Amino acid sequence: MIKNNTLDELRSERQKWMSWKNIKPLRQMLRKLPKDIDASVSFDDKIEIIGKFNNFQKSYIKDVALSLKPWRKGPFKIDELFIDSEWQSFFKYNLLKPYINIKGKVVGDIGCNNGYYMFRMLKENPAKIIGFDPSPLFKTQFDFINYFVKSDIVYELLGVEHLDIYDVKFDTIFCLGVLYHRSDPISTLKSLKKALNKDGELFLDTFMIDGDEEICLTPKQRYSKIPNIFFIPTINALKNWCFRAGFSAVEVLEIKKTNLDEQRKTNWIDGESLGEFLDEDNPELTVEGYPAPKRVYIKALC
């Protein structure tokens, strides 16, 4: 009962974030979206919403989408409007798709951003999808897209640190691009492990450095201009973290260097992207002189 009370209090407190001065006008815009829209949805590389919109509706939908910048994950298309997100997220999803079997399962997406991956998962017919992300902007982007999709995906304004008190256990958890933001990666992995059912599985990707040693890079201040990057492990160090967190097996699925096809600056973000994060004379290095971003994708089993 204490756990449920704490969770309810958290939800109530975080719902107040929707009244922040930069978020409230966006929420008000959502309430004025066209009513009774009959739309079909294609859940492919770009999540496409196909409906019959008049010119006024098209213009208003575009205004809302532009107001919700920056769009980090995607892309999305609503009628003729193409939301060209910074990340071409289908690279990551399509890389993982051959390893995914979530039909009939309870799935969690920790650090779900605007829900792109969760929308893609709908085609796989899971029993339930729950996303965690403590960002009112990303939640508003999700609500904007889901206004047309009309899915029953649950979006919680919570973080990985709240899994210990969450009232649902998962068969499969996705934690993509989160671990390097955590100052205590083993504690984070323990929380993910505890949130899984007995035979559960974790799909995770994180930055990595090359080498057979069981070591990690600890950037002094920033990595690829990102301030909150704490540890970038070798694959063997990452495996050790997982075993210390209680996982019984770790399978390396893929290793992939981030390139400008996958992440780049578009008109749908404000500020810089990967092209500005790399050394202009040597793109094998970040501007700080560290190895350029490379990711390892793993599946960890309970």
C-alpha cells in the first residue's frame, strides 16, 4: 500500500508539470486539434497518419507540430506534413527487430522519448506497452501523435529510478540510449532486472569503447558535447555490470557506429547534431578528442 501511495503521489506531482509556462500553451493547442478524424496509420520506418484533412486543419496541425520542436525521434508523417526528426530511429528499431518477440507480452520502454519505438511495437501485438520518460515535452509530442493513432499505450512521466516502486512487472524491457546518462550504471541495471518477470529479457544499447579490457571511459566534462555522460564501457565491462546486477546471460546483438545517415541536423530541431559533435579534421574523434560514438546492442536475460 505504501508503494502504491508513493506512485500515486508521484503521478499527481508530475501531472503538474503539464502546467509549466512552456508546456501549458502546447497542451492547450492539443485540445484544439480537429475532432472526429477518421485516419489510418502505417507503422513502418516513418509512422504515417493518413486522413482527410481540409486546408485549415492541415495548417493547424503543422503549427502544433512546429511548436513541439525539437523532434529528436521519428520520423512521422501526417498527411503531407513530414516531421523529419534528428534521429532516423528506424535504423535502431530495424536493427533490433529480428531479435524481438513480444507478441502477447507486457513491454516497457524506459526512456521512451516521444514514443516512436512504442508505436512501432504495436505491429508486434504485445499485451501491453508502458513507456517511461520524465519529459513533459516528449509526453506532449506522444499525445499529439497518439491523438491520431488512438493506441492504448501507457505513458508515465517517470524514470528508471522509479521501477523499484512501479506496480507492473514486465516480460520485456527496452532501455535504449539511457545507461550512459546514469551516474550509477550497476544500480540502474539492478532496477531494470527487478522490474522483469522471472524469464524476462532486457534489450539495451549504450555507447561503447573498443578493447578487450574490462574498463570504461569516464569523460571529464562532456562527451560529444553532451554534459551528462558518465561511463562508456568496453563490451566486457558492460557484461560485468550486467552480471553484477543479477542477469544470468548477456548476448551481444550488434555493434554500430553512429553516422550522419542516422543522426543529423534538420529543420525540426533547434541547435546542433552529430555533424557538430565530431572533430572537423578527424571524424573518428569527438570534438573533445574521445573516440567517436559507437553503440553496442545487447540482450540480457534474467
